[in-house]
Amino acid sequence: MSTPLFEKVAFIGLGLIGSSLARVIAAQHLAKQVVACTRSAKTLHDAQQLGLIDAGYHQAAEAVVAADLIVLAIPVESTAAILAEIKAVVAPHAIITDVGSTKANVVAAAQAVYPEGLPAGFVPGHPIAGAERTGVHAGKVDLFAQHKVILTPLPSSADWAVAKLTQLWQAAQAEVICMDVDKHDEVLAHTSHLPHLLAYALVQQLVNREDNLDIFRYAAGGFRDFSRIAASDPQMWHDIFFANKTAILKAVDGFSTQLAALKQCIETEQRQTLIGQLGHAQAARQHFNHMLAQKPLMEKHNVAQQFTILPGAHRFQGKFSVPGDKSVSHRSIMFGAIAEGTTHVTGFLEGEDALATLQAFRDMGVSIEGPKNGELTIHGVGMQGLKAPASALYMGNSGTAMRLLAGLLAAQSFDSVLTGDASLSKRPMERIAKPLRLMGAQIQSTGERGTPPLSISAQPALQAIDYDLPMASAQVKSGILLAGLWAQGTTTVTEPEPTRDHTERMLRAFGYEVKTEGNRISLQGGGQLVATDIQVPSDISSAAFFMVGAAICQDSDITLEAVGINPTRTGIIEILKQMGADLTVSNERIAGGEPIADIRIRGSRTLKGIHIPEDQVPLAIDEFPALFIAAACAQGRTVLTGAAELRVKESDRIQVMADGLIQMGIDCTPTDDGIVIEGKGKDGDWSAIFAGAEIESHHDHRIAMSFSMAGLRSYETIRIVGTETVATSFPSFTELSKQAGLEIQVHELTE
């Protein structure tokens, strides 16, 4: 950094945290002068020898003169005394921060010293990092790297002070989070203070045994990992336990209740309940660890991953099984959860979105075993058995999950909130909220312009409605039908065009009567679902990318096994056939109530541009991004109309695809409800047509995978940014693409 952030930094205390931050400041030249105050002459001498400070003091008031940053790296109970000592000499523009692990008592101490009002530069902080060793020599320049630092700005804290502290901690490679003081203390009581208390308690319990030597001698790795934190400084934790007494005792009570429940399960041999509790905990840890690893990047709309597609692929061949259908996977969890009995699911898609739905139902008290190799066992709780979740239900990137769950939750006797990632948080939810309100639901889109989060209030008595969908949407139709399961009377939905009927088929598989008369679908509320076995077919939407890739690549030969060919989903097959693709469907059979077949596609003839029939649009709505790549490779013009819904998917898929195609040298014109694409293909000519480009996918998985297939006919490198959401629907996409012959590289980005 060419210009230092600070003129003078004064540390009050120079232990592990203080000396580590001093190392960062020295290494990156963040201050012109660094001084410290401690009671230990040796500490000051050693700090100067290490090059961490320019001068040392024994009086805090002497150290802080003219300092524009003062770091209180002291026990929190000393805060009031130090602030009182330095108050008269602190510069008006100085930032005062601390590193204590409790915040309410630090703020209270400051308020006692500054009854007239806290300084604008006072911003409490807490770096969540540490080590077993303490003291000035224990400091490490990378102690804070990849760790979180929580700042707790107060109403009196100036924005410039918060901004400069954020810069400081980011220079230490920490992730900076701002949080309310009380929230900080509550969160840390559960995630840091309680685990330390338990570690000390466990070690103390074992020490008191007569055979303690054997206990420690034969302890396995789990005990060593858990008890490691009991080697921390006892005096520090003594102070923390009293400083955050109220929140810690609340955390202890919650843990005691949970421990008692587990104890009872073991005593009374409640095997199913115990496996449900353990499985819930395991899945929750895996789920939230993964989601939180992506969340900061997604929330800031930064890119977490990039695909690089190299030109010159010479083959696209192979026999593949693509992942399970995402739509069916979502529904198998939902229906299995509210059914009577145990449902076994095979072929389940273990993508992020489906796993988010799985976690949501675990959070509502449903015991679910798995997934393991695509298998799930769901112990249904019946129509009235769901329980209030402790917090908001996170739907990841899935509009399907949010709209269907909105209907299901609208009829429950508890309040709930549905949230999603940055992409889902931009998608319209009024289309489902409006008909649910007509049924009596109390539902509110709390985001801007009718977007998530969705807040749903308890409403045990819904009324059936007869609703005409203004726009064909399987998600909205399904959300209404799910609410209708609890409604009084017959709920009817009329579609302008047929949409995918997975909900109707699966409800029938669970023994619930659904009537279909043309485009009118109806069901009577008040029945029950009976558990069954569900085989999830391979997802035709995932297969679509390989179908298009094979159709545009010379001498390709791709077979996709056991693909779902639900007649409401086969638009991609019919459209490719009309464009002249060499495509055959064989070995048709039924699995789990859904028709499946093997699909073979060969690159043996040039595709032709067509005017896509509007009756096929709802049957291929998710596959159009891939079809746009096929149209660009076709001979002649392709015209799509009647597809306005594409503008309100994970991204505006019409505009985003048009932008990318134009970058790659394709002449195309987006319209309000479709697109016109001038294909560059020539009969019998398989030469490359796509120029290199850097494509912005807008974190839309289908955009990313579609442009990946363009690499089969590109003469320059294609880079696609924002590809991390591909894992939501097709976790094995890059692996299978490489096996088929696509030159694709994945780059994980850290900024």
C-alpha cells in the first residue's frame, strides 16, 4: 500500500492478538509509527527487537498522544480504566477499537467514561482468531487470514472510522462483518464461549476419574480435537464467562435440553428418533458449512468460480447417466415429509438446491436418512406433523422450492420465512403470493418489488379457489395445488398452456386423487398422502446440454440413459427433431410414475433454423438457453415467441443469452417474449463459428452450461464467469463434459 492508512498506531497491550496485528501493519507498511503500552518491560523490549514497534511506554496516556488509531488489546474488564486514563489526550480524529470477545460490557465501560456521548471514532471489534500460545512472541502475521473479524458499530460510530478499520482488517486477509452488539454476544456465546466451557468441563470430568491416565492415554482423535481448546488461557476464559454471563447461561440451558433429549433416546432405545437427531445434526453442519462458504461471495455479487472453454474439441462421444431430475427430487422430499409412513427415494439429485430443500424439512422436524449414493429414507410426519422451524428456511437458488414451499407453508399453524441466495432474491414471488392470498393465506414478499424473503403467517384454514393462471407456470400451479391439500373445498387451476405435471403425477403416486380435464387440474382438500417408493429419473433439463452439444458437433455420438421423458417436458426433443437433429428415443419404460427412456444424438447433419411452435414453449422453457446455442449453429433464422417467462428466471435469460451470443459474433435480436437468431451454420460445414468472449452468466447455472457447449464450435477461448451455481442442478457437469471431450477448465476465484 503506497500511502499508509495511519500516521500513528498505539497498542494498549501486546499479546497474541495485538502482536499479530502489529506484524500485519509492519509487513504492509500500514502506519508511519507504531507504539505500544504494556506493564512488562521485557515485552516492550522484545517487541522493539522484533521490529513490531518504534517505541514502548508503561503509561497508556503517553502512548496514545497524537495516535489516529488506538487498539485496546487488553482484558475486557480493564476497558473502563484504560479509557479513563487516555480520555484527556485522545486526538479528536482518533479511532478507538478493541479486540475483546464480548462487546456489551466494553460498550458499557465506554459509556461510563463518556457520559456526554461516545467519540465518533469508537468502534468495538472482535477478531475471531487465536492460538494456544500467548504473548508477544506467539504473534503471527497470518493469524487473521481467512478468519472473520466482527465490527460492532454503534449509532455514534462514524462511517469513516468503520471504513478505515475495515481496510485494516482486510489487509490482514480477514473477512469483515458488521453486527449488532447484543447479537454478537449471543452468537459468540453459542459458537465460541459454550464450546470452551464444555471442553473445560469434559476434561475436568475425566481428570476426576481414578483411571484418568488410561482415559487420556487411549483417547482418540475426536477427544483430542474437542478438548484442544481447554488448553487456552484459563484467566481469559474466566473473564469471558462472567463478562457474557447472561448469554452463556442461556446457551448452557439450550444445550442441557438437547443433551437430555439425546439421553432419553438412548435410555428408552428410540432408535428412529436418535438417528433422526444425529442425521439432522450431521446434515446441518455439512449444509451450512457449504452454504456459508459461498454466501459472502454471492451476497456481494462477486464471482466465486469461472469456466474456461478451450477451442478445438475433436470429439463429443460417450454413454452417460446425468443427475436425477431436480423438480422430481424437490417434490419427493416435500411429499414424503407430509405423507403417512416411510418413503424411500432413489436417484435423488444431490445438488445444492435439492439439499437446501432437504435441510428445510429437517428443520421442520422431519427425520430423513441420507442422501447416500442418491438414496433417501423419509419418515413422514403426516399432513399435520410439521413443526415450526427455529429460523428462516434457506432455499438456495431454487425458485421451484420457494414457490412450492410457499403453498405448503401457507396452510401451516406456524409462522415461517423463506430466503434464498442473491440470484433467487431477485426473482418475482407475487405470482404465487397473489393466488395464495385469495385462498386466505397471509403472505408477504418482504424484498423489493415483490421479491424474497417471503414472510408467511400461520393460517390453519385456507379456502379453495378456482384460479386461471395468467402465465403458464408449473411452479405457481404446484404451489396452489399444495396449498389446496389443506384448503376447504375443491381447488382448481386452469393453465393457458400445459406445463410439467410432476406434482400431479407424484400426488397420485402418494395415493392422493388429482383430476385433470384438459388444462384444468383440481383436487379436494382434507385428504392424506400415503408413503411410497420414488425413483427419480435423470433430468431432461440436464441432458439438454449434452443433446445440444452432440447435435452441433461433427461425428458426435452421445447416449443419455434413463432420462425422464414426461410429455410436459419433451419440448427439447421435439424442437431438436424439427431442426433436423439425428435423435432417437428408445427403451421407453415407467419408473416411479414417470416415463423414462434412453436418448441417442449424433452429429450427422446440419441443423436448420425454424420458427419454434408456441405450443412447445412451455414444454422446453428451461432448455431454451441451450437451444439458443443450437440455433446459432443452424442454417437460417430461428424465431422464438411466447416465452416471456424466460425474462424472470434466475436471470433474464433472453437478454443474457443475446448479450453473450452477440459477443461471440452471432447476429441476434431479443424481443419482449423471445428472440430472433441468425444461424451461421452451412450445410455440411462443421467449422467453428463462435468467437472468443468473456461471458457474464449472472450466476445462472443454465446460462453457464449452455455457453460451455458453444466451446465445441468455437475458434477462440470462451470464459464464463459466475459458474458456481452449476452445482445447484448438475454437480457432475464438468466431469462428464470432460469425459465426453469438451476442453473445460474450472477456476476457483478468491476475490
